Amino acid sequence: MRKLLALMPVIPYPPHQGTNIRNYNLLRHLADEYTIHLLTFYEGPKLSIPGPLREICEIMEAVPNPSHSMPKRLLRLISSPLPDVIYRKSSPLLLERLRELLAQNRYDLVHVEGIEMAQYGLWIASHRTGRKPALVFGDQNAEYLLQKRAFETDIRQPRYWPAAIYSLIQWQKLARYEAAICRKFDRVIAVSEADGEALKKLVPELEVRIVPNGIDVDFYSDFTPRNPPLADWSPWALVFTGKMDFRPNVDAALWFAQEILPKVREKFPQACFYVVGRNPHPRLKAIMDREGVVVTGYVEDIRPFIAFASVFVVPIRMGGGTRLKLLEAMAMKKAVVSTTLGAEGYPFRHGLHLLLADEPETFAEAVCRLLENEKERVRLGEEAFKLVDERYRWEKIVKALKETYEELLAR
């Protein structure tokens, strides 16, 4: 079997949020053809290696997540030509362990997942002899585009201008850094055609392979709900899920609660917006006391919340990549209303698989249309499920990744 070294930003287990869902399932489905060594970071006071990763990886090593003081971060923001994101995972300890693993093993491939880990792939590129190991970079977002869109969103409101200035600076730094990554790695993988095109704008000659996000369809579709997940569950439940300290999710929750929900409640006074996900950002305190808004924080299982949703909403206005939350909802046959950006990267069609709306008025109208029409909700859910079941099972996704590996190694 060929030998693969995977560099990932966090231990990819449990697979409860976007990065971990993707990374765990990539490893799980690669393990039948590759001997996998995993090098990553752990959070908390001590390392605990989850049992499922012991079964997948021949070697799994993790070092403590690096910490950087706020004064040091601020100084780097001003003085460094490099983007802020790379310092979050800048660790001499991990680099030392990487050097040891490369000395002790003959890897066919090194797969680096996430821009914060790209620095270690760049180090390998500058120190390897010949073309081995082959270097693959998985770009889960076109990061410069994420910051560009964050700037364009935040600059509209004076209270968010500090965040807008940060994004403007990072957008420029990330564009240069991502271009350098694309030139140094042997293969770059994007999760959508849209992200691939964004990277080609930086490096026109770049050959990008698309390996989209996937989903364990049966885990969601076979779920049988019993009781609503919370007492006093609304008969008109509007559900949004995600990691709630992630800037695009925070913006989406605030925008929906402040601009869209009041319009929905004019027609459906009992409508309630459920914001479901861990680590609610302090900015969300602005909506926590609003009537018709529930911010849950961490939940052990999001499936009951999706199952009892009347409509699943994706009011995303910034970001890149693709959103696994859409696949989760559609695998449970839920009717979805999303912004165009929220559904970017997927072949979902407005009116067939979901409803798309980009302004508060049209978004609210789409939600109300579905709340009024159960037959329409069922139809959209069924059509969306067919497409997800056909195209986004992990077995099919990882097959495309294996083909990319084999083509690269054959060269």
C-alpha cells in the first residue's frame, strides 16, 4: 500500500462540524488503499486519541495547539506581510515532529488540508529532493475571497468598520499567500468549481481538481425523530445550524434575526428562529433576548433540530467553499431557503431543490411561502434528497480524490 502523510489543523474527530466532517471522512475512505499517518494539533490539557482514528491511522500524532498573545497578534497584523490565519497554527514543535516523520518514513504523498497548515507543505517543498513526496493542498475555502466578501458586507455598516478594515488587509495578504501556495504544491484541490475559478484568478495556469464536500446520507436519512428537541417548540420552526463563532455564521444569524424574522412573524407570529451550534459569539447577545429567537449553544446531535424544522434557512452573506449544512438538511428531506451565496458551489436549482433569495423582503417571502404550503415543502425536500443521494455520498467523493492521487503519482 502507498504511504500517505496527512497534515490537518485539528484532530478530525468527532465529525461534528464542517472541517472535521470532511477530514474524518476523507481519511476513513482512503484507509482501504493507503497507509495513513496523521499529524495534527489537539486542544485542551492533554491528548486523547479517539478509537476510530486508531483504526484508520497507522500513526497518529498531535502536538498542543499553539497559543499567541493578543499583543503579538496585533503586532503581526501591522508588521507581517503574511496573513493572520497562518500564525494560528505556527508551531516549532509540529515542524520538528514533521521533520522526524519525513526522516523516518518514505511517503508517497503528503496531503495538507486547510490554509493554516499550508506553511508546513511549503516547508516540505523547499526541502525535498526530486519530486517526492508529492504534495497535495486541500483548500477548503478560497480564503482571500472569504475575506473580500466579509469586507464588502461589513463596510456597509459603520459599527462593523473595524472588522471591515481587518478583512481588507487580510484579503490582500491572503491573495498573495494563496497564489504562492498554488505555485508550490503539486496539486491543488478545491471543494467547488466557484472556488476553483477564484484560485485560477490568482494563478491563471493553475490546474485545480474539484473534490466536493460529501455526507453520510444514511446517518441523516435513517434518523427517526421522536419528540421535539426543546420544550415549547414552535409550530413554525426556522432552523439554522453551524459553528457559531465562525464569522459568516454569526453574520447570517444576526441578519436573519434582525432583518428577516420580523417580516416572517408579521404573517406567522409563532415563528421561531433556532440558532443551533457551539460557541455562540458575543455578538449574538444582541439577538438572544429577542422574542422568537433561541440560541442553543452546543447540542450533542443536530438531527432532531433539523427533523423538526418547518424550514431550514441558510442566510449566508459572506464566505467561500460549500456549506455542509445544506447537505445535512437535504439528506433529511427538509425544504431550504438560502441566499445565492449560501448555496454556491452546488448544482441546486431555484424552485426545484430549494428557494433562493438575497434580500430581506424576498427571503421572508420565500419562508412564508413554504410555511403556507406543506405540499411545496415536501416536494422541495424530496427533489433535494434525490440529488444529494445521487452525487454527495462520501464513497463517490473520495473516489475522485483517489483518482487525483493516482494521476499525480503516475506523473
